[in-house]
Amino acid sequence: MAINSVITGTGSYIPTVVKRNSDFLTNQFLNEDGTPFGYENAVVIEKFKAITGIEERRYASPEFNSSDLGFFAAEKAITDAKIDKESLDYIILAHNFGDVKSAAIQSDILPSLASRVKHQLGIKNPNCVAYDILFGCPGWIQGMIQAEAFIKSGMAKKCLVIGTETLSRVLDDHDRDSMIYSDGAGACVVEAVESTSKIGILSQAAQTHTFEECYYLFFGKSYDKTDDEHIRYIKMYGRKIYEFGLNFVPLAMKEALDRSGVDILDVKKILIHQANEKMDEAIIKRFYRLYKTEIPDGVMPMSIHTLGNSSVATVITLYDLIKHGNLEPHKLYKGDVILMASVGAGMNINAIVYKY
């Protein structure tokens, strides 16, 4: 009998505030040097939709912060797993900007968001260790990799892994890239399960590229030169990230899959970080090209069209939606092999192979 790291419960929180593309028609989009954009907003938005696939996204209500969203998702995951919350050994929470209160400009990560979620859950057990990880958009997958390491080493039997973010609080309204980002949270309980066959997490791969790529995503000034120069917003070099993703994510996916011993034809679903529809489609094409085989129909579910890019929350939210039958026609069946992958600030990439 071998010990396997198995997801026994999931939950997600999708904020209630809907921000449609049409809501950006009144934005004053500017170039990096502060000069007016050369196109009408309607043209900018149409081009944006054609590339990213995003039609609308969700923002958190003003009274909720990232830790609140993480708590909502965590509570659902614990209930779904049917476990005693006091039996959790670890709470691993991935985020990038901490709790940024609505209309504020300062990040708050003291105490850690994981500690805040543990507090909100009302867990008294001091042996339940709670900590945050900062790993860009691949943070939740990296949390899963860490949870599996704890389980395989015998240091844990139950881990709660959360990805939560409120990117709407760190946006420059004058930057057209602001339309990509959204808010949300997802969580899962990972348990040590004895089995004669391999189930749960089968393998993983991860890399950090910093020699040239470190600042492809960064904190920068507003494009509005009249804005407070001391306030920083999320910024990115979109073309460089696109090319980076195409060059390296398929290789990480292949490394993880080859380590698992699973044949490419046995992969039923590929859940990629919901950053950009065109980029994800290109990554899938390159990945299958590495195996010289065709892309199966329906292998890559997408949630970006209505949920946007919620960073660390996208992959686990996608998994949760499918698991609970909320992303038709996609379904998961016992024995299905799922490949999860992400790319983001750092620049970090990772992937895990999971048998449902």
C-alpha cells in the first residue's frame, strides 16, 4: 500500500460584482509615456476580447478582502471533504498582494493571510501550521507541490491549499492591461490516502527564470503622469510573457507528464492558468506537437470568458467548477488523468499530473 496525495474536497468563491467589457468604454486609456491612446475605446476593447477571450470579469465587493475570499472558498472545501477542520496539519495560502482594502493603496500581510483564514475558520489546534507563499500566478499549484511533499514525507495527513486574490485593488485604470485582471478564490483539501494503485498527484515540475525574465511582471507607476508618483500598480510586458509562456510552459508540462509515466493519449483534461485564451491555445498546440499527436476535442476547459484572470485562483476554481458540474459540458470521471499548469510573475512555471 502506497501513500497518495488526493484532493478530497474543493471550494471556490466567485465574487458578485460583474465588470463587463462595456464598463471600460469611459476609461481614459493612455500609453506608457502618458500620451492618449491612438484608438477609440470600443476598438481597444474589441481587440482585447479577440486576444484574451474575456467578455466580463468579477470584482470583490468593497467589504471583502483577499483573506475573506480565501476563507469562503476554504470553508466550502472543508465541508466538501467532510473532515474535522481541527485535523488539518497545514494551511498553505497563495496570493501576491495581500489584503488591499477597497480604495486603499497599501498591502496588508501582517499577520499572514493564512493565519487570518485559520482564525476565521475558528481552528484552535496550534499544530495546524498556516503560512503564505508568493509564487506569482502559479502559487496554488506550487502550494499543491508543497502539500504533497509534506504528505509523502509523513509530516502531514491533511493540508488545505488556497489561492486567493483581489487584483482589482492594484489596477491602473489608464492601462488597457487592467481589463485582464479579476478577483476570486479557490481551495482544496489534500489528504494522505493509502492505495494499491497510483491516484492523486502523480508527478510535478517547476522552474523559476530570473536571468532576463525576472521583471516581466512588476509594480510600476500609473500611465497618468498626474497620479501620485508614490503609488504603484501591477504592470506587465505582455508580449514577452506571451513568448515566455509558449517557449517554456509546454516543456514543463511534458517534464511532469513524462515523470508520471502516463501516455499523452490518456490525459483527459488540461487545466491551464486562465491568463489569455490565445496564449493558452498556443501552449496546448505546442505541447501536443511535442508528442506529435492531435489535440483531443474538449481537453482544455476555459473559464476566462466570464471570470477573467484571477491569478492564483484560476486553476483551482476551474477544477472546482468542473468537479461540481458547473462548467458544462466538461466532467470528471474516476480514473481521469488531469494535467494542471501555470505561468506567472517570477518568472515561474509549474505543472502537476493528477489522477482523479
